[in-house]
Amino acid sequence: MGAKIKQIAGLSLQIGSIKVPNRVILAPMSGITDAPFRRLAERHGAGLVVSEMTASSGLAQGEREARVRSEGHGVAIHVVQLAGCEPHWMGEAARIAEAQGANIIDINMGCPSKQVTNGAAGSALMRDLDHALSLIEATVAAVRVPVTLKMRLGWDHDSINAPDLARRAQAAGTQMITVHGRTRCQFYDGSADWAAVRAVKQAVSIPVAVNGDIRSFDDAEHALAASGADAVMIGRAAQGRPWFPGQVARYLATGMREATPALAEQFTLIDRLYDEMLVHHGLTIGRRHARKHLAWALDEAAASADVSDQLLKHHRSRVLTAEEPATARRLLTDAYEAFAWRAAA
């Protein structure tokens, strides 16, 4: 790893008045980065963790789901990501989030899902920068905490306008820009274009984070080098690996490549996460939310132990179809013990 990368990445990140301990951010992921998962990633070294995308109108009108999504108890720097298409609701939701303890408000202009873009929110806002700017201005005016923005390169390859939006966002008071290196029309196909993010970095003086396809230590280093960005944002690579963002942060600072945690530690992490999700969401919703995390954890454990697909499939099926938490935890214990036995054989 080059000395320049070590020097840049080893420093803390300043977002307005907020000092972030390192330059690795856990991405907001709908249905995934709830408060328990964010706490776990932060405990293992992620510099900043961002809430699930929260509907601004829902939060402003007191909807339960929006309230749960924006909760951040136990997180050192609480970031709430808001999505919406009306300045009034964005401002109202930002005020509520700040009053409930948010340290940073992040605006979503990057979500590519049709459910969001058909409502003229998410990355659809990159098709109308004047309207996008009105949302940013309303959010910035509503709060005293820093406001950040997450976007894509543009709607499609014929409308790459991220640098223009970034310039306008900075002028409106935005304190950091995150860019996923794909257009909306790419969704998650192909590869993220980290080099294309460099034009955004050159367009503004506030920090820029690069996002998309950062799955390894080398990816993080190459993404920083290609983009010139100040930070990396890690999303899907943290699924089943909540320790990974922290490992990347330490790698960028020191050059040390930490191994995947031992199976016993992996089990402790997922067992605790399962408990916290049941408490956070309630039993019925918590079981449903936790299943995807149990599945990813089992996949990672099986890869660590180098067990057969057949053995993984057997234990995965038993754990994920268990209805009662006590049964699921007993079967989860059985799975990790079987994986550990095979790894030691």
C-alpha cells in the first residue's frame, strides 16, 4: 500500500462540526442497517454508520416504521438518512430527527429502486437538479447539525451530472457528498466506476466518499486512489461481516490485513445481533428482519470453515425455517459447532 494512501486514510474525517474517527463508512441499506446492526459495525471499528433510508413524510407524520428506522440508541455518531420529494416534509423530518438525537442528516438521492424513483425520490431527483436543490435547501435550513448527500453518477450514461449536483449541494450548505459509482439505470449491474467519482471530488472542497463494489482491502485502496475521495463507504460487503468496515479502516491506517474472526467469535456476534433485533423490532418483525442476517452469517461461517455446500444448505434450512427464537438459537449453535468440527477435521 502506498504511503500516500496510508497518510490520507489514517486521518479522521471532518463533517462540518463532527469529527469522525476514521474514513470508512457503513452504507445505509434498507432493511439491513437498523440500529442493532449499526451498533455492531461501529463497535468493530466503522468510523460512521448510517441509518436505513427513512421516508421523510412518514417520520414527520409519526409512522412507526419510520420512527424505528431512524432510531439510533447506542451509536456514537447518529446519522439519519431521509428520502422524499417534498421540501416541506424533508425539513419537518430533519427537525424531528435532530430533536431525537441525530448528529447528521443524510439526504438520499441515490436509491435506484422503482418503488422510490416512481415517487420522484431517490436517484430520480438527479433528473431535476432544481427540485433536488430545493430539498437540500429545506433540509439544511431546518437543522443545526451537518447535512450530507448520497447520490449516483447520474440517471443514465447520457446524463452524468453528479459534479453539477455536488457543486450546487455544497453551495447550499451540504457538508459531505457520497457517490455510488454507477448510474441509476445500471442499478447494481456491471462494475462501479470509481474513477468517475474523481470529477465530483474536483468539483467541491467538502469531503467526498466513494461507494460501490468495495469488497476487499485492495478494493478500498484502489477506490480511494482512482477517485481521489476522502473516505470509502461499504455496503453489501458488510452483510454477514459486520467487522469488515472496521478491518478496512485499520488496514488503510496501518497496512495490516486482519483475518476473518474465528468461528466462535462469529457465533457470539450473530447471537448477540439476533437478541438485539428481537428487542429492537419486537418478536414478530424482529424474527423476519433477523433471518437475512442469520443467512449471511451462516454463509460467512461456512466459507471460513470451508465446509461443503450440502452441509451449509442443511443447517441454513433448519435455522431459517425455525419459528421460535429458542429453537433458532439452538439450531444456530448446532450449525456453528458442525462447521467448527469440519474445520478442525
